[in-house]
Amino acid sequence: MLTDLGNPFDPGDLPGLSGRLVLNAAIDPLRGGDPTLLRDGLNAAAAGPAGSSTQLDRWLTALSAPRSDVAGASTRSAIGRIAEFTADIGAKRLAAETAQSFAAAKWDSLRQAELANGVDTDFELQILLRVEQAYAANAKVIQTINSLMQRLMEI
């Protein structure tokens, strides 16, 4: 049903396989294939009865058969591997959600503690900027007065 860019499966060329998988041209209607071959099998000489589930039963049997596709890998059925993969993804999602929830709760608790102590850093920074601007303005006034006093002394 699937091919490695039109070629048969090569167990020695596994890296990047998921990006190379394509639907077999014999069953792809967009490439002139016959989708009834999904029901009847790729090597079927003639179309079988429309309600036949023989090929589907063969696929289920093949997916349920334990095998070791890669040297050193455990022997499992495709259905078992899919179940394990799905469970692993679910566990990782749950761990990520738990970590995110903990981080959000921690941030909220720290924010509440900061506000409870009366320290609002945004407000404090605004005040600091106003004091700095006032200081700069006062320094300019003092500099101008100093300059005027110098002129008066020179006269």
C-alpha cells in the first residue's frame, strides 16, 4: 500500500523513511490507480465483490503478527507498537501539562506574595523614573543659576 518513493522497503535505509513514504501508484486514483485494489489486493486480476472484507482481515492479521523489523528491536506487533507510541505521547503530553500548570501556579503564587508585601515593581519603577527626571531638571536649574552668578560676579 505504501512505498519508499516508489521503491520497496529497505531495512538498511531507515533514516528519513517517514518523509519518503508515498501511496502506491497502483491504488492512487490521482495517479491513475484503482482504489478497489485496497479491498481486493494489489495483485488482484479482477475486482472482487464490493462487500468483501477478506483483504481487510489479512491486513488486521498482518498488523497483529509480532515481528522485529529492526535488528536489536523488541518483537512486537504493529498494533502494539502504535499503542506503545500513543501511550508514550500521551504520557509526555501529561508531563508537559503538569509542568506548565506547576509553573503557572508558581508564578501566580510569587506574584500574589509580591503584591501582598506591598512591592509593586512597575509602580516603583515609575516613581524612580519621575525622581530621575526631577533630579535632571533640578540639576539644569542649578547649572543655570550657577552660570548667572558667574556672569554677575564678572560684571
